[in-house]
Amino acid sequence: MNSEPSRKFATSPKFTIEPRRQRDALRPYLCATFLLFQVVLLTYHRFSPGRLNRLTPFSGQTSYRVVAEGSGHCLQADSLAAASGLVYPLDLDPLQTPILSWRWKIADTVPGGDARQQATDDYAARIYVIFPHWFFPKTKTLNYIWANRLPPESAVPSSYTSNSMMIAARSGREERGMWRSERRDIVADYRRLFGAEPPRIGAIAIMTDTDNTGAQALAWYDDLRLSRR
């Protein structure tokens, strides 16, 4: 584990349920979960009970809970034919904190999952970076997924909208059961995939979901942070 962050959130946010109409509109962009600490950068670090943020259900509810991991804690996600999560709103300039890093682990990929079809658009683990626009259909997201079938490092548009790009940060079953660390330059990824400069970050989220395939998935997340180069 890394050293303790210098500043943590003062309060423990409560669960809130988004109205169905708003949830349905958000689905192509985020369906996700979050629990976060903040430094001069942003740190998802040393999870502790009672700090889960905003629950956003789309179909059933994925179970998220803080569990012991070594000398600290991590976030465990358990989904059975469900899709829900937590999203943490932000207002950050990605040019100031362009590096997104985290570590994650899955029990297995989602049987039958495939990012290229809506009917199989499920993932054991994924992390979103959301770039909002005042005209909602222009909101864009980078989705870092533990892919089921996509080749590693490949990227495809979401089956719901081309404004949401699915990036196979990790792929396949070979590394199941093992913690894996990731480090992404979100500015470089945005420029490469959208051909433009990224606007301000409006939220970060994570999700484990299996509502389309009806399968079960178990995953763990830890040490998520945004930092300078």
C-alpha cells in the first residue's frame, strides 16, 4: 500500500437512488460504483467501511463492500444478473492530472460477454472517466475494461454510443485471481480515440455488471488515483 493521503473527505456520503428516467439516460455513459479519497491529486486508497458514495442502479444491484486486503482494505464487487454502482463527481482539469492508475483483480471474466453487442455488454471490472457536456448527448467517456474477448489494448465504441469508448486495459481469463496494476494517460487516450483535446473531468466511476448475460462476476478494486506525470 502507498502512504496515507494528506487529505480525506470529511463526511461519509449516503446512498441515493437516481430517478429511473435519469438512470436510463446515463446508462450508455456510466453505470458504475465508487469509493474515493483525495490528495493534491485524487486517490482511491485504503478503503474503509462507511465511505461508499452514490449508488446508481440500472438493473438489480451489484453488491459492493469494503473487505480486508493484506494490511489494508479494498473494494469487493459481486454481481449476479445485476448492474449498479457508485459514481464520484469531480471537477478537474485532465491536463493537470492526466495519469490514472489503479489495481484490480477478477475471479473470472463474464461467460458470453462481448463489448461489441448490447446483449452481451457485461464486464467483471471496469473504470470510467466521464467528460460531461452541457448538451448531454455530447458527454464522452473513456471506459477502461477488463475485457472478455477484445484483444489487449484494443478500443471499440460502446454498443450504446460512439461517445463512449471501451478500452481493453486487460483482457481474458489468464490472469484471473491475480492483482494487476494499470497506468493510463487519459489525455493521450482521449486525443487518440476522440481526436480532440479533453474537456474537464466531471466524474470517475467503477462498475462490475452482469445484467445483460445474467451471469455472475466477482472483482476487487484498490489504489485508484489521478496524478501528475
